[in-house]
Amino acid sequence: MNPVINTVQTSVDTGTSANLKLLDKICCLDDMLSVDGDADAAVEARVQIGWNKFRQLILLLTNMDMSFVMRKRLYSSCV
């Protein structure tokens, strides 16, 4: 996931040598923060993280050397 998402490039002059950029959205600690306080971006980010973690377990879930009961328990813990 891209940690910083900026759709509008805006900068603020602070009067010092520093120049700050205003961002529409930012990902901080696996949570998407939005300027307008909308939770849609945060929910979408969490769903994407969940699917990515689930995909990491595909090899274990499809491993026929593991018992069906163990694979079922693993799947149930994910869902």
C-alpha cells in the first residue's frame, strides 16, 4: 500500500525555509486518514490489508499434506 496518497498538490508557505505540503489522504499505522474525516478510505484500506493477509495463507489452506481439520481451523480463524 502506498503510505502517502495525494490527489491535489498544494503547498503552504510557513514563512520559514520550510514548505509544507497538504495531503488529501495519508496512511498512518495501517489506517487511512482523510482530510474530510470520511471513513470510506479507512474501511477500504483495512479490507485490502485483510485480503492481503488472507492471500499469504493460500499455500497453507491448499496444502494437502495438512489435515482437513487443521486447514478448517486456520480458515475459520481468518473468517
